[in-house]
Amino acid sequence: MSTLVPLPVVLPLLGAALTLLLAGRPQTQRTVSVGCLSISLTVAVVLLVQAYRQGPLVVQIGGWPAPVGIVLVADQLAALMLVVSSAVTLCVLLYSIGQGQAETGERSPVAIFHPTYLVLTAGVCNAFLAGDLFNLFVGFEMLLAASFVLITLNGTALRIRTGSTYVVVNVLASMIFLISVGLVYAATGTLNLAQLTARLDALPDGVRLSLQLMLLVAFGIKAAVFPLSAWLPDSYPTAPAPVTAVFAGLLTKVGVYAIIRTQTLLFPGQQAGELLMVAAGLTMLVGILGAVAQSDIKRLLSFTLVSHIGYMIFGVGLSTVAGLVGAIFYVVHHITIQTTLFLISGLVEQRAGSTDLRRLGGLSRLAPMVGVLFFVSAMNLAGIPPFSGFLGKLGLLQAGVAAGGPLPWTLVAVGTVTSLLTLYVASRVWNIAFWRSPCETVAPTAPLPALMVGATVALVALGVALTFVAGPLFEFTGRAAEDLIERTPYVRAVLPGGAS
């Protein structure tokens, strides 16, 4: 089964090349894109099952053994991220096709959208599977290069301006990451993650902490952790709805994944735990207070995105198995729900012509299906029982209580307040946009495309399904967290002779 590991990266890249050659055939492009992502999802599910049964699956690229060669590793965490990201990217692609984002026309450059979207998908998968720091950097650059194109699609002045901010900030983060990679290699002589587990432990504490903090800054920018998150609320809302949705659902979570991977595998213990918990608390509070002040649905969702990143960092900062279990579960939940809410905002814009709350009203009568989809997803995000959002938050808060101490208890209180404020902003959007009478007459529009609604319904259903499979999912994330803390299963799979 190890031979399947590269496919989630290779298939989208091959699809990107093929769709670029098929620029004049939009229907064929769509078929190729959907086919590639469907096969990738199937492969990801197989890898998930095998990683659970057999442990980490490893492929030595080009036949060069680790630590000299490039390795791709599908352990339980990576395989889980592959399944969720593949499902989300497939649904967003179907949504974009329904919306007309991939249609030929002056405002929708089909020759750009499909290849770029597939390259972004390949970059995300490569980052999840990377077995060394430089290949992780390559994965980030693949998805970021593609995102630079997607965020400025249609080339409006506003998108170019906000896209420029996005580019500058992420290029800076990439520079910090690359410098960190160089310093790690200079200090240890390797970039292989499994080998670094032994060599970083042998470094003086000051050098090790400096390398840890540099990587945390790079990944903190990409994950939008406060105070490195100011760029996100301005950049995401201006992009087309499907682009914003996949950015919100996946790109920040790749940064969170990198933090989880490096903090558990390379820098175990609580050396930076307190710093991470302080950052988590501030991220939750600043993000949700920003959401309270917004009058546009997309900007409001962008601030809630920042806020809920704090929950994941809280779990990582605890440096316990229970904290990691809650963090991983919450990553899965948040990828699904945050993507769904941005797709719903696209449905609102398609139906009412705006996402500005000051111009909206009566959507529950104008588009009842959209109202139902929003209500279910918003309550899930807010953590209302019995949804997965509640279960994920409960797991994190219980981990904080079990850890004890002033800082974890403070984070438990902050997490509770953040959840209540999330419920407030979700209720506010519902009351204004869906429940109250419209402020102005909405011109009749064509029915929402079935493919847009169908893709959104599928993601809402996936979010609800997480509630019903929460038991097995917590068991799975528990095993993944134990392996992350122990480190030995990962190291033995990559370097059977041991790390040195």
C-alpha cells in the first residue's frame, strides 16, 4: 500500500498539466479535475485505513533511502488530514463549477482556474505528507503560488490590492521559514524529520529554542495566530466564494498542521507551551471581538476563522495527549464547518446580491434552504450540543482542566467566552439576514444552481456526520496523538535502524 502514498500529490499535478493543455475544452477540463480529486479522495481513504491498521506508510522517492532521499510519510495524522482536505477540495470544486467560476468567459478564466486549483490541492497534500523540512517548504510554496493566482481572479482593483497584502505577508513568512530551514541544517546536518528528533535533542537549549521560535513565527503567520493574523480578514473576503472557502478551510490549517507536527516530533515538551497558550488565548479573544464588530458576513466569518484557530493552538500548547486529541478533532471539525459557512455566504451573495448585513433581510423566506444550511452550520461552529463543534470544544476544555494551573484554567474561561460570543455573532447574522424583514426590495433572480446547493449540502451533511462518528473519530485521534507524543512509531517507520 505504500506505493499509493505519492498519489494525492501526483494525481492533481498530472491533472493540472492536462487541464492546462485542454484550455479550449471547458467541459473536458471539469471532468478531468473532478476525476482527479475523486480518485485522490479514494486513495486518501485507503491510506487512512492502512495507517490505522499498520502504522505509518513510507515511500522513498527515487529509491534514495532516508535520510539522504526525500520521503513521504502517511501516518494517522497525515492520512486523516488527506481525507478531510480531499473531501473539502472536491466539494468546493463542484461548487465553483456550479457557480460558473470555471466557465469560459470574460470574468472567469477557465485556463487559469482548473490548473491552479489542482496545483493548490497538490501543495496541500504534499505538505501533509512531507517527511523533511525542505519538502514541507516546497509544499507550502506550491499551495501559496497557486493561492496568489486564485485570490486575484478577475483582477478587480480591490482583489489586486488585498491580494498584494496577502502575497507580501506570505512571502515574508516563506522567507522566515526558509531561513529557519537553513539554520536547522547548519546546526544538525539534516532536514529529515525523523533524524532531527535525535539531533535537535543534542543541541544546546538556547540554540534549540531559537530554532523552535523561528519555525513558530513562520507557521504562526501562515496559520493566522495572533499577533501575526492581521492580514487575513482583509485578504480573504474579497476573493470569489469558492476560493475564499478553500483558503479558510485549508490554508490556515496547513499552518496549524505544521505547528502540531514540529512541536510534537522536533520540539517535544513544554518549552514553548506557555507562549503557545498565551497566543491561543489572545487569538480567540481578538478574533471573536473583531467578528462582533463586523457588518459583512464574509469579514465576520474571517474573524471567526482567526478566533477558532486559537482553540487548536490551545490544544497544542497543553503538550498532553488529551490536548492533542482535542486539537486534531477540532482541526477536522473546523476545516469542514468554516469551508461550509463561506460557501453559504456565496449562496447568500448569489441570491441577494450582497453579504452586507445592512442590506440583507428576509432570506429565510426568499431562500429557505440557504437559511437551514446556515443555521445548522452556524450552530455547529458555535458549539451547540450535540454538534461536533461542541464535542471538540468540550474535549479541549476538559484537557485544560486536567492539565491544571492558572494558564490552562484561564484558557478554559477564554474558550468558553469565545464560544458564547461565537453564538452571539451567529445569532446576529441569522436575525438580521434571515429573520427580519428585508430593508430593500430584492430583485427576482434565477434559482440557485443545483450544483452549488448540492456541494454545500454535502459539506453540511459531512459536518453533521462528524457528530455521529465522534466516538470512533476521538478513538482515532487518540491513537494519532499518542503516536505523536511517543515519536517512536514515526521514527522507526522512516529510519528502521534508528535516528542518529
